[in-house]
Amino acid sequence: MRFLVLAFFILFFTNCEDKQTSKQKTSQNSKDSTNVVAEKVTTKAIEESFPLLTNGNAMEFFLEYEKEHKENKVRIVTDYGNIDILLYDKTKFHRANFIYLTKRNYFDGTQFYRVVENFIIQGGSSDDYNIAKRRKKIGKYLLPPDTKRGYTHKRGAVSMPSSEIENAYKLASPFQFFIVQRPGGADYLDKGYTIFGEVLNGMDVVDKINKVETDEGEWPLQNVYIRKVEILN
């Protein structure tokens, strides 16, 4: 009889423990599920907090954006070394655009896709489909030239090329930039392209990239990746 009573209590408490463990597992699974949903919602909310930029709203957006985002130093990380750049405050729309794209990680994984020996290296684009998708999420817009700030295309100048679309006003592609490598500079570009920064450190890296072998279209035979662009201040 004592054996039966003892067996009953062991069975009762074992069942209770199993139920409690089951509740804990269910509760943990529920929490894990909630965390995943929360992460998805947060990511979606972050994406939706940025407007899809167009020619109609981009300038107004950057006018407001530059007031709160005053950073003006960035680092371009490549396999050849780092290039540190100062972005000019006077060209506020172009500075704000570069900072905005940096904070949205646009440049990470793009390339220096055009190299003209003893002249420039041009970056910010790629033939990778994922980069095209990234652009699509940001928007389709051009920036007007801002060429009367007293800056010149000296060696180390950072400038913005015109859009690939023919336009009489030299509207710039916001996703691309070039760095003047030519020792004597290229001041004949001053009236047509917006200079919005200069290299502070890393011109030796620019020189290395400028020496890579290219095809007839000035595209490097070995991809020169921009691993990431990060803000320094």
C-alpha cells in the first residue's frame, strides 16, 4: 500500500514538472516569435521612414536633412587602403546626399568602376543586381550643379559626374563620384561639375587604384571594390 501511495506522488509531481516545462518552452517560443516579428516590423519601419526620392522632392528633403546631419568626414575602405575625405559645407545638398547614402549603406559593395590613368578614378556604381535594387529603394533623382563656390578640380578633389542621361544643365548622378588623380589637377572641369569635397588622407591609395589595368571602356579588369564607406565624425 505504501508503495502505491509513493508511486502516485512520484507520478503526480512528474506530470506537474512536465506541464511546467511545457509552459516554459511555449512561453519561450512565443517570446522568440515575438522578437522575430518585432525585428521585421522595426526594419520595415526604418525603411518606410525614408521617402522615395524623386526630382520633385529630393532638394526639399536634403534641405531639411542637412540641418540635422552635419557630418562632413568619411572614410572609403578598399582592398588597396583607406581614403579619408572632407565634404564641403558650402555644397550642402551634395554633402547631405553623400552622408545620406553613406548612412543607408548604399556605397558598401559598389566599385571604382571607371579608371582613367593620370586623370581620375570614378566610383559608386556596379553591375551587381543588388546595387540596382538598393538604388531603387532610395529613389530616382538628379542633383543640380553647384559650381560657383570657389573650389577647383585640383589633385584630390572629389566631384560629382553628370547623369548618363543627356541634359543641358549638367544635372549630376547622386550615386556616383570621382576623385581627381592628375598631379596638375583638371581645372577645365570646374564650370561643368560640382566639387563637393577633397581627399584628406589616402592619395597614395588613389594613385594605386589609378594604376590598375583596364579594358577599352576604362573598366578595371579586376574589380576594385568599395568595401564600405563610414562616417568619421
